[in-house]
Amino acid sequence: MMRNMNPDTSPVLEAVDLLKRVDGVDGPLTILQQISFAVDAGETIAIVGESGSGKSTLLGLLAGLDVPTSGGVRLRGNELFSLDEDGRAALRGESLGFVFQAFQLLPALTALENVMMPLELAARRDAAVVARRWLDRVGLTHRTGHYPKHLSGGEQQRVALARAFAVQPAVLLADEPTGNLDAVTGEQIADLMFDLNREAGTTLVLVTHDERLAARCGRVIRMAAGQLVSDSLRAVA
């Protein structure tokens, strides 16, 4: 199922006949079956489904963090799997931001250093200035020198959001970004993520089992048993 809402603009991200199989005890196990869809710049998309439906595997393939059995992914017109691992890493660094359920902050680095890291990898001389600006934007001006173990879950996810947006990604990939947070904190983080995404004009691809979170996106892709079963637009206020 392919969708291009603006025929004059190439998709920023595209999955083409993605198939993923792994070796199981009783033989090959199919995780994803011929998944195809296109994402236009500026879209907000939720990928939903029950546990085991393949949605996190799909997100890993879209990021080039995993390799499909067959099929491809195009990111800003570049075929990810025609590149070697270093090439995929370079393209990720230029084009993608990530927010994970488990935060994925480096424990030996302060909040400021965690946000600076992708900027420094991109050889940005203003890494510290940009990182401080984003930590201020997520309300953590007073926590820049703190290590992850001294931050609450909500604060760690705010650092992760600052790190993701600091590189000005074309696409933000978020995997259950509120999954490790209580309901109130999760709602605050969701509000912040959507606010930042709107301000930055980023394309958001969000994996979630939370239907309320999915309802905040303009498009919902639903998966079951490794297959794409529906792809629908939503009216978002």
C-alpha cells in the first residue's frame, strides 16, 4: 500500500516490499511480510499493533539499524541498503533523530554531554551552545550537569528529546517514547514531543501501543502478525 499525499514531492522515507525472516527452532520465522508505504515530509505517523506485530522491527529497518531479508528503504532519496554500515550510519546522523522507550542516554555523560554527542559527531563547533539551548527548551536548564542516574524518568526522556531535535533531523523515529513513564509524566512528554515536532517541522514516525497517543498523529498504520493491515488518515485538531 503506497501513499504520497503530495505527488510533486518525493517521499522523505519509503519502505519498499520489506520482508524480514529469522531462523527459528522449527525453521524460518517471518517477522515482516512485504511492507510498503511512503512518508511525506511533515507527516506525523503512528505505527500501532499488538506486541509481536512487528512494529519495532519495522522501525529498526526504517532506520537502517537492522537489515531486511529482502526489500528496501529509501531515506531522502537514498537507498539505505545499497550503503555499507558506515554509509548507513552517516546517513542516519544527517537525517534521523531517535527517541526510545528506555531513553538510551550514556550513563557516563551529563545531560549536556549527552545532547552534545551527536552534534560533536557531526563536527559542530557550536555543540555546547546548541545543546544548552535545547535543554533550556525542554525545561532542564538547571539540570545540565546532572548524570542520567540523578534524573527522573521524565527528565531523562526530556534529555533524549533535546538530543534528538538538536541535530535538526528530517525524520524523528520514536519507539514507545512514553512506555516507561507514569500516565501524567507520559502525557507531559507527549505534549512536549508534539510541540517540538511542530516547531521544527520534522516528520514524525511513532511506534506505540497507546491508541490515545496514536490518535494525535495525522496518519495511523496498523500492523498485525507482521503485515500492514490498514493505513488511514486522521483529522487532527
